[in-house]
Amino acid sequence: EGDIGLAAVARNYAALFATPRGRWTYGYILLNGMFHSGIFSWLGAYFHDRYHLGDIGIGLALLGYGVPGMLLGPLIGRAADRLGRRRIIPAGLAIGALAAAGLGTPLPLALAVCVVTILSLGFDMSHPLLAGIVTTLDPQRRGQAMGMNAFVLFMGFGLGSLVFQAAMHLPGELPAAMWAFGATEALAAAVALHAFRNEQRRGE
């Protein structure tokens, strides 16, 4: 009986990837998690190396990462209802790409702190909407669908830090890694226009 149950669970998980919509969504959750985790994991080193901040200064510089989700979450949700996920998700990815490019460019400290906040805005405009798609992949098994969402996202978080570390071996080191991640996210934003073109606004 236990084996049958496990087999059924495995089939249900596999079914989440059976459609292009499911594969695109989970693929973007993985890539977006890698992008944001890779950069965020190394922001402490970024602020230490470039601006010579200590532990307290680094902590203060990173406080802005939580601001967009707290203040702008409702506005992002209403924008998604009005414009549709097909527009907001690519826009969020593009904003993240621009933020990464900004962090790869010499900036005054105050502006770099603002760019960290913009980076967070990119995440808040993309991942919650991707998670919203996950809940509709199989309405009868939303729990499993969200369980896979968490698994894929945290896999991305772990892999992102490792990939960013590898990217720092590029000529230019940490700034070059920022640019490489930004270019990859920009490409993902362009592809997302196709991948999520059929996502409808609420009520359509």
C-alpha cells in the first residue's frame, strides 16, 4: 500500500511537468531563484570589497531588499490583474537584469543601496506570479504543486550561489559575474515574452 501511495505521488509530480506550461513555470522558478540567490549571496562581499563596509554597514545596505515586497506587493498584484502575468513576469525579470548590470558598474554607495532595492523589486514582480501559475497547474493537487515549487526554488537558491562563485573566475571577477548574471536574466526576460504569452488577466 505504501509503495502504491509513493508511486501515485511520483506520478502526480511527473504530471506537473507533462505540459509546456508546467515545464516553463518550474524552469523559470529555478532560473530566477539561481539569479537572485547567486547575487544576494555575494552582496556582502560586494559591499565589503567595493565600499569597504563592515558587518553593520553591510547589514544596513541590504535592508532595502525587503522593502518592495512589504510596500509594493499589493500594487504588483493589482498590476498583474490589470495587465496580466504575461507582461509583469518578463518586466520583473528585466528589472532584475538591469539591477545586476548596475551592480556590475561603479556606483556611489547610496545608489548601489538603491539598486539592491530594485533587484528585490524584480524578484517580487516575478516569483509570486510564477507561484500563482503553479497553483493552477493541477487544482486537485495544489499542495504537491506548491511542494514542487518550494523544492525547485530552494534548489535554485543553492545552485545560484555556486554558479555565481564560478562566474567570478571570469576576467573582472565580481563585477564580471554581475554582468554575466544580468545578461542571462535579460535573455530569460526576452524568452519569457514567448513562454508566458498565453497567461491571461484576471477575468479573461
